[in-house]
Amino acid sequence: MKNHSVGKKSDRQVAWRTWKVARYLLLILVYYSIDISLRPAHAAPIPSPVNIAADRRSAPLTYKIVQTDPQAPPTTNINAPNGTIELNAEQQEFNNETQIITANGKVVVRFNRALLQADRLRVNLKTKIAVAEGNVSLIRGKQILYGTQFEYNFEDDRGSILEARGDIYQPTLVSDLNLVQRARTNVPAGDLPSVEPLLSERLLNDQPVTNIQSTSSTGVVVGDERNIDYQPTLKPSGKISRLRFQADKVDFLGEQVTAEKVRITNDPFSPPELQVKADRAQFKTLNSEEDEIVTSNPRITIENNFDIPIPQSRLLINKLGKSPNPFNIGFDGQERGGVYVENSFYPVFDSRFRVTITPQYFIQKAVTNLNFFDGSVFGVKTNLEGNLSPDTTVLASASIAGLSFNQLGNNFRGKATVRQNLNLVSVPHSLTGEAVYRDRIFNGSLGFQDVQSSIGGVLTSSVIPIGNTGVNFDYQVGAQAITANTDRQNLISANKSIDLTTLSRYQASANLTKSFRLWEGKSLPPGEKETYNYSPVPVVPYIQLNTGIRSTFTSYSNGDSQPIVGYNVGLQGQFGNFSKQSFDYTGFNINYFQQFRGKESPFLFDRIVDNRIISAGINQQISGPFRVGIQSSLNLDSGQQISTDYYLEYSRRTYNFVIRYNPVLSIGSIGFRLNDFNWDGITPQF
């Protein structure tokens, strides 16, 4: 007789191991896409840390010592001239013969826009070396470092911290630690000297982490990037700014920081769910947009148990947080013949702009046609983005799905956009000018429709609250010259064999929305680790009624128009706190939408055909971080499915995976998200 329990247990073990292998492979892939761009580089040894005391100048250090009564708060103006320090302690001594300052007990030192706190301090004015010991904390800009000993050379801007840990704000890390460079920056005329309050003694005590907030996220999508209704954006556009670290020793010299036995994580709790380790890591600025990290034996550690080696030891970090995925596997059954691979590189033509060039190879098409080197199995896409001014953004993209020269016109797609932020009647607006060649637009049950070309502009308002009513209003107006598919024979020229027509389109639309919170439960206590077991934010149970009214009027240069008025009503909510091991979360939504249309559009891409739509979805926790979901929309008049997404999610507070498949649209994707956090207090050791 077969032992079925053993067989089931074996199946579960195989499934679990398979999942672990798949998760680790995905982590290796997405590691290179999280705010990091990779470029080929020759491996180079990491310079050894500089011996701080080895290079001393003979010129004496002429510092002005400002001493205050320990019971009185010290001055907070830290814009003192270079060569001046402010010292406060319970006990202070100065030896005029040796030129050595000694301070003990609640030592506070301000120098070069930095704040140092310690139990003991010794400063040699001749050698220009300062050594602080005991509960050392160094605060500089947005960086907070803690350690057992801090040694610093004032003249050479060299520093070292032993048993270091603390918080990193990545965008300003190097500039904050470059103490001399910032101190020598002139204050513009008319600006007041910056004033920073003395940090309280809680910086030197192990205060618990509080006020945890998930501020943004970044991620990558392998496959189609079309979003799922009522779910977070598949490919978020944020970045990871705040990290915490731990290292045996940190040395910094000007714009270069080197750490020994370093560990870095975005997790505010310990032990971290996800962390990057290295025997040694060197961080330095290359130019105004990029920083470089060179590591020795880098690896990713998951759940503090499993290490995944990272093959790349040199990373280039884009400060704008807009680095695309350098390597990607995608699927496009319509233009690229199925599965394809691509790899990106980033030439620099102008520091104001970010340029990406991505060659592609269509694997499935090459294998199916048994033609591995024909131009039709190669493609390329490019992307450009940048800011002409703080309020003016430029975006451009182009792709060629096949390098067969006789088909280039049919394989090329392109788009160029200029967006200007405006403030009209004290309301933020955006004015967008856009030119498009061969765009694909999803239009409900009509599926994807082609727009051959379009050029024009759109003015869009932000959401405008209507007093204290809870009603929100937004609108947009636009005008374009469009060439697109039509089924009107009178609009197709007799000498044309394709169903395209060119018309001017003028459109205005407005929306009114209001939500009613019918019931709201309680979240678990903020700041408790259990609250964030599977979510970056405390989950609040609720039931909400959503309502809205939409009106759009579109006019075309041939005299046609398409007026529309519609409304929607729906319920949305969630139960549970997504913290327990199983069935502690259920999310749901159901929405009914009905609209009334006058005449129909002469184009197919914007023609309204779905007049009554029912949409519904459910997202259910099964076990631990695993959730399954379905989201579907149906045309009630024809009974036709508009879209149905099935998805499986593995969710943790610091990261999650989403595997999604839509059989109606024949698209699928694997998404990865990494969450950014902010917090108050001192994070614990790893």
C-alpha cells in the first residue's frame, strides 16, 4: 500500500524548493534594475583605507574654542568660518604647551556643518587629529552614523568610524560626508546662516523605531506592463532613498567612502528580510548624475538565511532613480513573435538627459522560423528623458520590431512628449504637447487599436476639491490632428488600400467623484514589527462606496461628434490586517458603470462601444505572504469579457513579487517591487 501522506509531503517539499529557486533567480535578475544601472568595467582592486594619522601637516591648527556652561544650551549657528569648532562638555581641559584639548562627559562638537556627540574627545591642534570615543554619533546633513570610535583629520578631510552603523540618505551621502567641501561653500547674499537645533540625547540612547512610513517604491516588470485595476502600479517609478547599514569600519576621504564587512538594507526592523552584504565596498561620485560602488564578494541575503552571490562587482547608481532594467525577458505575440530578450546600455550625450538604447533578440520567432540571423529577429528600442527646466520635462521613445529594411515603416513606433507644469488660478495644471507615430491603444471590447499618427496638445488639471463636500473635480481639454483606422468608407480615399483617415479632433472632458467611508476597522499598532509582517504599511479594514459622474464631448473636423455622459457606483474594501499566518486579508471590489452616447466616433481607437460594464475582483491571503487574486470586466450588453487578470503575489514589507496572466488579452508579466521607508528613532543592530 502506498503511503499517500509521504507522497504529499514530498510534493510539498518539491514545490517549496522549486519556489525558493525561482525566487532567488528572480532576485538576481531584479537586483540590477532597482535604481542601479550596470556598465561593463574592468575589475579593479579596491584601494586600501587611508591611514588617517600618516599624513600630517606641520602648520599648526588655529581653531577658536567656544566653551559654554554645560547647563546652558550651546549656540546652534553651525555656519562658523572654516577653522572654528564649537565644543561643549561637562569637563573641558586645554594644554597650551601640547595644544591638546580634552573633553569628557556629554561631549558635543560642531565643526564644518557637522555635529559630533561622544563620551570622550581629544583634539590635537598641531597634528589636526581628533579622536572621539564612547557612544559616538556623527550627524552630517541627512546622514546619521554611530560607532565606538571616531577619528578625523580636519585638514585632509579624512575620517574613520569603528563598529559603524546608522542611516543612509543615498542622494546626498557623498556630499554630506565631504565635510570640508561643504564648509567652504559661500552663503549667497541675502541668505541667512542655516541653523540646526542640538539633537537631544535620545540619539545616544537605544530609542525604538517609530513613525514608520512607506514613502515610495521602485521595481521592474518582466513582460507586459499594463496595470491591473484596483491594484498598485505594476512598475512604480519611485526610488530607494533611505537605507540603514552596519560595518566593522567606515573610512571617508573627500568624495570617497569605504566600508569593511558592510551590510545594507531598506528594512527598518531586525533581522532584515532583505539585505546586501560585501566584504568591502567603496562608494564615490563620478559626475553630477552618477555614483559608483565597487564591492568585494557581494551577495544578497534573504530572510537572514540564504545568500545569493552577485556576479557584478561594479555598480553605477543613477541619482535620478530612473534607471531601466538592463536585462529583460519579455513576451510580445503580435510584433515580436513571442518570447524575446533585451539588454540596455546608457550613452551620455548631455548631462541634462537620460538616454537608453536597448537591442532586442526575438528568440521564439528565430526558433519557429529556423532563421537565427535574419534582420527580422533583431530589434531595438530607445528612450530619452530629461528636464529643460524645473517645470519642463522632455520624453521621447522609439522602437523597431524587426530590422528588415523593406518593413521598417511597418515595424517602427515612436513618441515624443514635452510636458510643462503650470499654475492656473492657483490650481496646478500640466500642458502636454505630443507627437506619436504608430501607437497601440486599448479600447475595451474592441481590443487594441492602432493610431497611425497623432500630433497635438492636452491641458490637464489636478484634482480640485469642491469646498468641504468631499467631491473632487478634474478636467482636460485637447486638440490633435490624427490619422487612424476607420470603418467609414466615405472617409477612405479611393486610391488607398488601407482603412486610414486623417481628421482633427477636439475634446473636452470633466469628472466628479465622491467616496463614502461606510465602515472602518482598526489597524494593528504602528511601529510594531508584527504589523508589517506582509505589508509595508499598517492594513486598515474598511468598506467604501465610490461614486462618479463623467462627461466627454469630442468633435471631429468632418462634422461628426461623440458626446458621452456616464456614471459609476461601486463598493470597495478589505478585511483583516494581513499579519497572521493565514486568511488574515481579503480585498474586494465591485463596480457598475453605465454611459449614454450620442453619435459615434469615426475612429475605432476612441469609439465608445461598452455602454454597460460590470467590474469585480478579489484578493485573498492563502498562507503567509501568498495572496491570489482575480480582476475582471464584462460588457453586460454583449456578454463579452473586456479583460480578466489572474495573479499570484508574494508580499513582504520590504519587497514583493507579482505573477500575472491575462488570457483575454494574451499578456502576462512578472513584477518585482522594493519599498522605501522613512522612520524616527534609532534602528537596532542587524
